[in-house]
Amino acid sequence: MTTTDHIHIGSLPAVRLRARDGAQATVSLFGAQVLSWIPAGGKDQLFLSKRSALDGSKAIRGGIPLIFPQFSDRGPGTRHGFARLSHWRRLHGDVSGRDAMPSALPPGSGIAEFGLEHGDPLGAPWPHRFSLRFRVGVGADRLELSLQVRNAGDSVFRFSAALHTYHGVTDIDGVRVDGLGGCTFLDQTDGGREKTQHEALLALRGTQDRIYPATPDRLAMRDDAREIIMHQTGFTDTVVWNPGPAAGLSDMADEEHRRFVCIEPACITPLELAPGATWTGSHLLVCQPLR
Ligand SMILES: O=P(O)(O)OC[C@H]1O[C@@H](O)[C@H](O)[C@@H](O)[C@@H]1O
């Protein structure tokens, strides 16, 4: 049986989805942020900082923050957009067939959909009429995420979007990212300079903040215990971020930077959306234990 429990994480209302095979995901309504993903028979794959605010006073540090409509400080609005700071609604009804992407989830998966519209409190400062739908599905070894952006107004708007996934790892030194060899990237730690990644496997050393435009739609992240295969559609770019030891983030404990790497499917250069048009970006994560 699939179940959905309404729970609280800190003081934030959240939904826990449980698939028939025991796989589960927890999604905070604050930000529609996935905070935990446990594949069937496995353990949590996501990092959540011990020092994260969990009361809606600021963005949650960990899980999968949903970035919209601005990436980082690349625009006049809220850093990384208002979606991660907004209170979303759980949408009811049949959500299984609505998505543009064919689902790779097995029968008996847990699925829920969340919505945010213009006019919702924090969306108000953005002067465009929009409708966001975020679908989360979990089952077996996989987590499937799909973000739909609709222009509900009568003029074109531009937006960026990303799924800022914090992959939990045993230790950052043992992490390798596969699939970005030969790709160019903008090195955010070096004034945004364009460089090429010559090595086939990316090792994470010190501070890393890279935007890879036009990435392959399949990447993999490996640490000592498992491999996470990532597929993205709609999202054209990938961001790889780890703050390193010197970042001094107030919502992260000492040494916690060693426990995650962010690999983010993204559209950094703003996309244009015509009135009535819809854009969909999807992300599929598959967890494979290493033998
Ligand atoms: O601290 P924030 O706002 O969650 O941002 C975290 C990081 O997010 C990454 O996506 C950016 O590339 C980094 O530059 C940024 O530091």
C-alpha cells in the first residue's frame, strides 16, 4: 500500500510519501522542498544541515531547494528566487498522468504534486502571472521530480530554474562526478571565467562553484557506497557546488561541507515563456549500491 502522512519537520508542515516497496520521500510545504529520499531498503540519500532553520524564517539548507525565477544573484529579485521561501499547497486529485515526461516509476510508487501561483504571498513581488506545479514521485531505487512553469498572464516573462540537490556523501574526498569530462564551465570561484574540464571524472577539492552550460542529460555521482545516476530533461545546464572549509555559512556546522555535494539541473540563462505557454523540467535520480 502507498501512504501519505502529514507531519512536521521542525515547525514546517510536510508530506511523507511511502511507496508500496518501502521507498519514501519527505517534502516540506515551505519551498516544496524535498528533505529526505530513502530508496527501498536503503538509507537517506540527501544532506540536511544540522543547523538549518526549519521554521520558515530562512531558506532550508539541504534537501532539494527549488530555485525559481532567478538563479543566485543574477537578477534584481530575491537570491535564488522566492519559490524556496514560499508556502506551497499540496494539490489533490489524480496527479499520476498529468506530467509531460513519461514516468519511470514502478507501480505502487508514492506520488504527490505541489502548487504555487502568482498572488501567493511571496510570489507577489514578481510582477508576472505564473503557475508552478512540482511533482515528486518515489519508488524502488528512484526519485522522480518534475517542475512545470506556466505563464498565466498576457505578456512574455523570463525565468531561470534549478533543482539545487544536496547529495549526502560519506566524505567529499571520495566523491567523483562522471559525465562532465570535456565540458566547458564558468568557474564562479574565478570571476566566472570560462574553462574546460579536462579530466573524465571530477574530484571535489576545496571550494567548487561551477556552472556547466549545455550538459549531457545523464550524469553520475559516486562515493564509497553507491552511485547516483541522474537524468535531466528540460534543464539544459548543471551546477556543481561545494562551499569548502572556509565558507563560514552560519546554517552549517563545522566540517558539514564534507558531507554533501550539490549537483543541480538548471536553466541559468533565463528562458522566455509566452502567454499561455508551459515549460517542464524533470530530474530522475536512481540509486545503485556499489558491490
Ligand atoms: O547560500 P545559498 O543562497 O543557498 O546558495 C548556495 C550556492 O548555490 C549554488 O547554486 C551557487 O552556485 C553558489 O554560488 C551558492 O553559494
